[in-house]
Amino acid sequence: MPPSTYAPAVASGAFTLTAWIVVLPLAGAAILLLGGKRTNRWGHLLGCAAAIGSFVLGAIVFFSLLGKPGDARSYDQHVYTWIPVPGFSADAGFHLDQLSITFVLLITGVGSLIHIYSVGYMAEDENRRRFFAYLNLFLAAMLVLVLADNYLLLYAGWEGVGLASYLLIGFWQHKPSAAVAAKKAFIVNRVGDVGLSLAVMLMYTTFGGFAFTDVFTKVSAADRDTVTGIGLMLLLAACGKSAQFPLQSWLGDAMEGPTPVSALIHAATMVTAGVYLIVRSSAIFNASPNARLMVTIVGAVTLMIGAVIGCAKDDIKKALAGSTMSQIGYMILAAGLGPIGYVAAIMHLLTHGFFKAGLFLGAGSVMHGMNDDVNMRHYGALRKFMPVTYVTFGLGYLAIIGVPPFSGFWSKDKIIEAAFGQGGTSGWVLGITALLGAMITAFYMTRVMLMTFFGEKRWVEDDHGHEPHPHEAPGSMGLPMIVLAFGSVFAGFLFWLGNSFQNWLEPVTGHSEGNVHVNSQVVGSAALILVLIGAGFAWQQYGAKQVPSVAPVGSLATRAARRDLYGDAFNENAIMRPGQYLTRLLVYFDLKGVDGVVNGVAAGLGGTSGRFRRAQNGFVRSYALSMFGGAAVLVAALLLVRG
Amino acid sequence: MNPDNYLYLSAILFTLGALGVLIRRNAIVVFMCVELMLNATNLAFVTFSRMHGALDGQVIAFFTMVVAAAEVVVGLAIIITVFRTRRSASVDDANLLKY
């Protein structure tokens, strides 16, 4: 769709259900949070019902959309006027099209599965009801984000998911590490949010409004540099929310949250909001090649950073978090390529949503069986004890490293092809980066797989002296893993079959074949060979040899990767310390300067009056003398004046 | 007789009274010196009345006498009370009310 023809119809019939998709989880969150302990007994059931209900509504809307022709699948539903002020108005309204309904189905679908999983995972937790309330709150905010028909409402949803993420990372706030991780995620996200708010303001001054209709139709007439500025601010926002370089540091720590949270928010949905934002704003990025170039650079850098970090972590969730970072780097890279890559970005986002959520749920299941130990060096040989987890995790593994015919192969291949298809030097650089990333992905995922499910037992007792007794998780946890494994296996192929996904999304994002013809068989085979090399190298390191249960010191590169490539150290020294010095300087100035003046005046007055007080010595005759003196002065003054 | 002389006398009496107030310690003497200053001013009022041929000065002199009489009553009462409690009529001994 050329952006100038953006003209959604008014929603009617089944499409008016759009608002209810958001209302259901919002109501669930409100009931569970306001109802308090009274709802403890059935809170988790209500939470699941809200999520599943929302998914059913989304599916109804989806099938209604399918019944319409491709260019008539765009609807706006005005809900109410949010801020009615003369000369300025912000509406709360929802926009329905192929892109938003795709996200709705992903969010509510994976969300429902993870709600079901959490029933079992959080069964022992006395705050399970609050957990479900936050999950519902997250769903509502995320749905507002992807359904909003203007950037201001999108911003509200954007902040809402940030809040939900904060609450859920810090869900076990009695652990200081969780509380600190939640704060870190919130603060780093804030940097990105500043970018989004600046973008919204710039849109208002440039286009006279922030509704999609205003922005998309007027962007072609706007000043190029302003559009580039808006694009870069949107990129900053995407960097914060999607853990992209240079705001990537929070995602690893976010793994302190309960595992379902890591699966839903920090793998499948919220962290992909940045990709959604860029693809949704395709009109802006299409108009600014410079902003797109920055997007691809950020994507490529993060792709490598995430992959390298993933290689060194012994914590299974942190290894997966590095992988998430890297995979979202792929999506951002693809989104930055413009119309060549938008479809590939969203397609990888969906398949990643399936297999990464599945991998995290598998990791949660493993932790469940291993006394909540997350160190992979304490696992080993679990495939015999947890067959369901082993198979589902294994299918997710095959999907993420891109073995045909699993999901990841189709979507990642499209991104690599799109990168080469861009042509020119940047096309070669990005394409080769993506290929190398695929090799590293194969390495670190094989490492996770081998350390967890193969080799010798390296189990250790927990703090209370309990031997781990690995066992298969209860059914409510197994079912979502199996469903997601199906997604990991078939989704990519279904999307690829007959170009169905591309045809579906093309009216929204547009599509171009690229400047250079790419032989997809050559690229696909190259990727596959690199994947085999990566996996083989991991086998040689972790399969053929005994895995030490205490991490060896490692090379310089390993040590750097274990410390997130010194991301935290850099932030601390470049930003936190100078900031701290600045605040200390200000505090010093306040104490010594401002307070000094105020206290000095008071002390000066006090001291002076203390000295003058001595004149009140109690001797009547001295008072009389001063009276006479005063009278004499008065008389003298009068005489002088009248002279 | 030149009325200026009365004014000179009044000034001398006032100065004597003022010096007595500042120099003497005995409360009775200080008190009498105050009376002396009042009477010096009375003399000046009456003299001015005579010089200008108006009665205002004489009227004010009567006022002064009335006020002085009242003041003597209160003042003497205070002096006697102070003397009873501290066995001293010195104004320097009554110096408790200070900073």
C-alpha cells in the first residue's frame, strides 16, 4: 500500500469487537487487583478466561477480515475522545488491519498458552492471583499498543507494557536481585520512552496531529530532515523496548522474573514492540533512507552482541536472553531494509514468538525439576528424565538454528536474502553479518541443548541439601509447550507456502523484491553449512568433552562475553558515575552554597543581636543615660534642621 | 526683671536634676532629682506663658503637677516595697531584670 492511500474504513459489524479484545484482559486485571484476597481462589482461572476470551474475539475478527478483499482490510474504530481541548484533540481509537490483527493473535495466543502454563508454574506461589492480574494488565497494555490508531494512544500502551514488565520482573521483590533488575529495566526503558515522546511531539508539530491518518498521508510532503529526526527518535524508542544496542543491558537482568514472564514479555511479545513500531511507521522510514541505515546498523550490531553473549552464559535463561536480543536484532535489521524486509521481519517475529516462548517454557520446566537451579553446568542427561520437555525444547532448538523445514529456517532465510537483496556494500556487510549470526546461533543453542539434556549428570544439592529429582512438569505446563512446539515446527512452512504471509501483509507494509537478484538456494545452502559448522563446533566443545561443573576461567573473549561485553561496566563508567558526580556536586553546592547563604544570614543576625542584647544590663541609670543621650541627639537634630 | 533669667534658672535646675538621676544611687535622691527636673520644666512653662502673654503654659504646668503627684505616689510605693524586700534603696542593686 503506498502510504498516501492510507484510508481506513469505519469499523462495523464484527469489527466493532476490536475494542472488546482490549477490554477483556483490562477488566480481568481490574477485578483481580481491586478484588484483593477475595479472588485468590479463582483468580488464575479468571486470568486465563480473560486471555482466552480475548484470543477468541481476535480469531473472530481475523476470520471476518479474511472474508474481505486484501485492500479493504483496514478499519478504524473510534472509542471515545480522550482529551477534548479546543485546538487539540486526542482520540482513543483502534486501528484494525493485517499487521495489527497478526500481533493480536500472537499476543493473545501465546499469552493464553503462557497463562495456562503459569497456573502450574506458579501453583506454589501464594501471590499467584497478583501474578495473573499483572499478566492480564500486560496483555491489555500490549493490545492497546498494537491496536492504537494514533501515536499518543500507542505511547500509552507502550508505557503500560513497561509498567507491567517492571511489576513482573520484580514479582519476587523480596529478592534484592529481582528488585534491582526491575528498576534497571524500567530506567533503561525510560531512555527509549523519551525517544518515543519526542517523536510524538515532533509529529504533532510537523503533521498537525499524531493519528496514523495524519502522519501517513502527510509524510511525503514533510521536510526530509524532520522525517529523519522522527525516524531516529522512533528507533531510540525501539532500542529501549526491544533491548537493542545501545540500550540492551536490561534484558539479561530481566531474567530475574518468573520464567513465564520471560517467555511472554521478554521473548515473544513486549520486546518485539520495537519491531512493530518500525514496521508500523514504514511510511516514515520509507521516506528516510538515513534513518533506515541507522536501523540496520543497530540491528546488525545487536545481532552480533546478543549472539556472543549467548555463547558464554551458564545461566540457561540468560543464554536464551542473549539469543532473544540477537534474534530481535535480525528483525530490526530486516525492518531497516525497508519494503524488502518488513514482511521478513514480522514473519521472523512470529516464528520467533513460537519457538522462543517454547524454549523459555522448556527452560522453566527444567528449572521446575531441578530445584530452580538455573546453572546449566549443574544439569546434564535430562533427556531421559524429562522426555516431553526434551522433545519440545529440541523442536524449538531446531527451529531457532534454522534447520529446514522448521519455522526458523524459512523466516531467517528470508531476512538473510533480504539483506543480500539490498545490494551494494551495505547489502554485503549486512548479509554476511546475518550469516555469521546464524552460525553463532547454532553454536550457542547447541551448547544449551548439550549442556542441559546430554552428557553426564552434574546435579548438585540445593541450599537445603535436597537432591534434585527431575520429573516431567504437570499437564498444565506440558500442554502449552506442546502447542508451541507445533508452532515451531509448522508455522514457518505455512507462512512460506504459496507466499501466503507475504500476500497477507503486503497491503499494509508494501513489498519489493530488492535491487539485486539473490539466488535463494545458494544463500539457504550457505546458511545451512554455517549452521552445521556452528553446531559441530559446539559438539566438539560440549558434546565430545566432559563439561566441567565449575566454569573454567576461559579466554579473554569468554570473560568479556560473560560480563555482557562490558555493557554494564560501560554504562556505569560513562553514564552512571559522571551522573553521580554531577549530583554530588549539586548536593555540595546546595549544602554549602544555597544553605550556606541562608544559614549564614540567620547566624549573622543571631550573633549580632546576641551582642546588642548585652546593652540590657539591668542598671536603671544606664537606661536613663541612653534616654538622655537619645533626647539630646533628637534636640540637636531638630535644631540643626530648623537651623 | 528680664524673663530670660528664669529660663536660665530653669535650665540649671534641669541639668542638676539630670545629673542627680545619672550619678546618685539612692533611689529617694534619684526620685527627688526627677521631681527637680519636673519643676524646672514647670518653671520654663510658666516663664514662656508670661513672655507670650498666653495661658497655655500655666495650664500645662498644672497638668504636670497633677501627673507628678500621681507619679510620686506610685514611685514611693515601689521604692518602699523594694527596700522592704532587699534592705537597700540603691538603684544599682535592683538589676535582676536584664538580658
